[in-house]
Amino acid sequence: MGPAGSGRRVAVVHGDVDGMVCAAIVKRCLGGNLEVIFSGPRRIAHTLREIDGPGGELIVADIGINEGTCPGVILELSRLRGSGWILVWVDHHIPPGGCSEHLGSVADLVVIRRAPSAASLLPDVLGCAGEVDDLVRLAEDADTAAYSLREARLLRAVSGMGRLRFRAVDQLAEAGGIFGDLLDRAERGLAREEALIRKWAARASFRVTSAGRRYALVLLPRGGPGSLIALELRSTGVAFTLVVRGSGSFSLYSGGDREVDLRKVCRERGGGGHPYACGGPLRLGLIKRILFRLLGPWYVPSEVWDLVEEVEEAY
């Protein structure tokens, strides 16, 4: 990475706590102006397509690539490199197939290896190891779904607040945490979120897989913080939690049994993630999606039950 002010510098990161912390680490370690773009595994090729202009420095962090998006990502990175961009890719999600090798052929630096968070890897890449431990601690607490730190839970609330995430990045880089009116808004948001989490967790149904594992099924027709609901349900002794959202996606979160690698179903359905937390698309037609969101538990599309059956056979 060049010195501050040597050209355009862009960080493309995931919109969760780990992603916000990654952007803050880049900002603190490298200084200067930083353009932050939030993206995700399914949007990453489109996000890269919108970056143009003469060469600068692009750092992509905490964006897991699935098999379906890899070709589009490689195409866009090749275009950017041809325009003179310096490309750095850092992640703790292991891509399927030979995607890591393809990334290495077009990016200047690729660091992909297992770690508690993408933020755990960034300090060594940027040459500021030991200078951002306060930030790494927050990312690791959130991305391992421990949420033992209140600061991490507050950032989780901010992650759902749209453009306020940019303010959070600035404050994290400056002070290692959020403050002022942003902190007040996060506190109020977290209080509402925790009340809803208890409500959603109470509505979970409990089922048993073909291997005899007891798990929780959570239906979120209008969305919600699946990882935190799953965390709440760990106390019930479930092996894992399956969360289904009306937006057309699902997630699997480990409970008390961290020996189960949950990625099998996620990858088979075009998704990905970690052994203990992963997700993927749930392809619902427009009418079914609308009915599911409107009618909630009184109407559950057949595709949801197909997914449930697949999960129960796999684990």
C-alpha cells in the first residue's frame, strides 16, 4: 500500500461488524482518505463493476465468494488491474473449488486463511500488527457469534442502520468505539433488538434430524437478526439453529455442537460461510415471497419444507 494521499483508496467490506471493523483498521493503519463501500457475497461482482477510473488501491475484506459469483469477481478484478489498480483481497472464508487460485492470478496480494474474523488477518497485511488490537477484539467477538462484549452487540445494532455504518467506521478508527449521538441511537436500537430476539426465540420450533440431533427452526418472514436469535437459543441445548427469511435466504448457526460442519447444505445451495455459521439463497417466487412476508407462520412455502428436509437428512 502506498502512502496516504497517493491516489484513490477504496475498501470494499461486508456490512456486518467484522466488515465495519475491517474498514476502520484500513483507515487507522493507512491514514488519508478512504472510500468505504459495503457489499456482500451475492453483490460483490456488481459492486466491483461500479468501481472505475484510473488506478488506485482496492482492498476487499470479509467478502466470502461462492462458486456462482467467482467468475464475475475474477472478470471485474482483471478489468481493474488492467486499469492500473493495486488489488488486495483478505478474507477468512475459504472459497470453494479453485477460486483462491484464480484470485491469486489477478490480485497483487491474496490472504485467505481460517481465522476468527477477517479483521484478525488485516493488521499483518497492512503492517500495523499490535496497533489495532482493540478493533480486532470486537470483530472476533462478533464474528464467532460469542457477543460477550457489549460494544460488539452495539455495533451489531448499527450494522442494520444503513448509512450510519460509515460514521461507525470513522469513530472506530478514531477512538476504538462509537460515541455521541451514534452511541445513543445504538443503545436504543439494541434495546429494541434484544426485546425482539427474546420474542422470536420464544416462537422457535424444535425438531430432530435423521442423526438424532435436536435443532431449532426459526421463521423470519420479515427478517431479523438470525445470529443473535440463534445465540439466545443456545441455552436450550440445540445442536444448531436453522433461520429462514422471507427475503429469500437461510442461515445455519451452531449451537452446543461445534463438531458439526454446517457448510454442506449452504454450499450445495450456492451459499457459503464458516463451519459454525453459513447461509445461502432460498429461491422463492415473487408471489410466495409476498405471501410468506404478509402471512408469516400461517403460510410457509413448500420450498422452506424442502430445505428443512434437506437439513434433517444432512445432519
